[in-house]
Amino acid sequence: MKHIEHDRLYTDLQYRYDYVASVIGFTKEDQELIKKSASVVAGLVPTIVDAVYDKLHNYDITWKHFDQDQEGLKVQANPKSDEDHVSMGSEVIKFRKTMLTKYLKKLVTAEWNLSFLKYLDWVGHIHTTTPLKKSSINVEYIHCNALLGYVAAVVVGALQKSTEWDDDTRDQIVNAYNKFFWLQNDFFSRYYVK
């Protein structure tokens, strides 16, 4: 039985990642499989990004968050009171789509080191209100969790249709992504669940 230091899970990012990855079974081989998928995922990024923002636009409760200052972007005040004044062509949506595009590309190209873990942690952190942020956006965990589940379904669904690999390799890549999205979810939940 391996001893895990409880308090360290909440103070040491690498330690937390190592523990969750160990429980999930996310290995260096999984990291390499995700990198191996780069050629397929790169071609899917625009479709994935559009699908995500189409999904967010389906619900007023998720879309309203784009009416607030974003980390890295000041949103123009809007005199309208309706929830849907932010259009798909708005600067804030273009900005957010660019950020999601960078995230997906980084996922398949980054070295899995502490710097990358800090980036994944930052992705979770920027959706919460903390004194360390420039913006005050606070997306409730239910929405982050639901959207991450949707992104996982879109990515995994697209990978399952790929004919670039044999069945065994494709299954291993899909499994690696499933594990990864649970790890990313932990980097969100750590800012919500006490």
C-alpha cells in the first residue's frame, strides 16, 4: 500500500497530478498516444471549437459568461439587457475560440512536465473568481464539468471514426483521452470542491 500525504494533495501540484494519474492509470504511454493523435486532432480542431461554442450558445446560463471581462480580454459594456447580445462573431467569442484552439493544439504537442501541468491547472483556475485573476468571471463547476464532458465526447467520437490507425491503436488513443479528460476535470474541481 502506497502512503499518500493528504495535505500535500492540496499544496503540491505535481504530487496531486501524480496521485490522480496513478489512480486513473494515466501513463507516459498515454501521453505518447495523445501526441500520436496530433495529425488527426489538428484537422478536427476547428470543428471541435465550433461545436463547443454552438453548444454553449444553446443555453443562456452558459452564454451569459461571455458578457463579462475574460482573462486577457476586456469586454465592452453593452447597454442591452438581453442575454444574447454576444454573437458568434463577437470579439469575446473569437478570443475564446482562439484560446480553446491553443489548448487543443497544446494538448497534442506539449511536453508533460510541471510547466504543462501548471498550464492545465491555469485552465481550471481562470474559470473561478480569485484575487489572483484580472477578471472576475466565475463559471460554476456544473457548467465546467458539463462542457468538459461534451468536449471529451466530441474528441473521442471523432477519434473513434478515424481510419488512420489499426483498431487496437485507436482504442488505446481513445482510452488515453478518456483518462486525460478526467485529469483535466480534477484541475477544475480543485478550485471548486473544498
